Amino acid sequence: MNSDYIRNILESVRKGETSIDDAMESLKHLPYSDLGYAKVDHHRQIRRGYPEVIFCAGKTPSQERGIIENMLPHGENILATRASHEVTKEIQAICPTAEYNELGRTITIRQKEITPTSTYIAIVTAGTSDIPIAEEAAVTAEIFGNQIQRVYDVGVAGIHRLYDKLDIFRGARVLVVIAGMEGALPSVLGGLVNKPVIAVPTSIGYGAAFQGIAALLGMLTSCTSGIGAVNIDNEFGAAYLASMINKL
């Protein structure tokens, strides 16, 4: 972090030489911390409205610990995704308040109060096997300050299960709809609501599902308007986009 640079900008604002808007524009480009194995972007909150999120897959527990140790003093809420039990133990050793969602494989550290939105995001799964994907999406949306409604296991194999929940679907600001196999649920729900539907194909399914490719292609070729699809098992991306829509 270039602290002298930041101090100079703040001093310039104090003297009336720089406007607050110009100062914020300058600060959008700084700072980050170079840890050697990672460059931690502390100003993503200013540029994007959301802090940096840690993707744990492929990182060692000691690397994860180092990143979070670097982020903690900045006071932002922290989210780590695809986290293992081993990583969680490392993090809880330095931050006992870190919470682990075993199904969603997420670690959250809340350092700032979260006031949820008055509108909500509906997180919907076709099957119980899709719940781990849904939980990562739900935790992501919640720590970003959104109210969530979870509706699980309402896929097209028993389509009558949808109708009991129509009020929840129609009351949502945006829906994240998660399905594997042939990926039909977003199309069905898209035809029942007047809200945006973010479709998430999962890698759940038998051989011809091709680890989510069949569901992805089905969602991309949906005949229902108002549906957008993210990549296979990209629940984080879906939740991020849903949060942006919910807060418009």
C-alpha cells in the first residue's frame, strides 16, 4: 500500500485543492498488497462495490491464511469459496469468528454490520444434489447484503412441487435457478415469473449429461425469454450478478 500517496490525496481534499469525487477516482487505482504468491486487491470495494473474494481451490492452507491475515485489518467482510476443512482450521486459528458452511464450502468473516435488502433473491434448486451449489450462492448473496429465500428440490421430475412456492418466486427481485441433468427448471420457472432468471447448470447427472454440458446447452437454447446462463457450477458468478440486480 502506498500510504504516502493516500495521505497526500487526503491532505489535498482537506485543503480544498481536490474534490471528494476526484479523490475517490484516484484512490480507485490503489492500493494492493503484494504477498509474492498473491496480490490482494484492497480497493475492489471502491471500484466494484464488493470486496475481493478468495477462491480457495488450488491454494495451500498457508497461502489462504496469509491472504486473510492481510485482509483482516482493512475491516471488510471476507468471503472465501471452495474451502476445505483444512483451510478452515488455518483460518479459525487466526480468526475464531470465521464461520464455515460445510455444504457450500464457504468461509465467512463478518467485521461490518450487514443490513439486508428489503427485496430478496430466490435461490432455487432442481434437486437435493444441487444444494451444495445453492449454498455457495446463498452465502455469497447474504454476505453481499441481500435477503435470501431458499427453495430446494423442486425440479421438473415432480413439477407439482413448484406451485406451492409460486408466491416466493413471483415476489423475488431476481431468481438464481440451479439444475443439472437436462437443466429444464430455469425454462419452466422463467415462464411463470416476470423477473430475471439466472440459470446455473451443474455438473450433476448421468453420463450423457457430460458433467453439466447438457444442462448448459439446454439453458442457452431456452425458448423462455428473460433467462441468462452462467458457466457450469459458477454459483458465485450467479450470486454476484443477482446481488447487482437486486440492488439496482
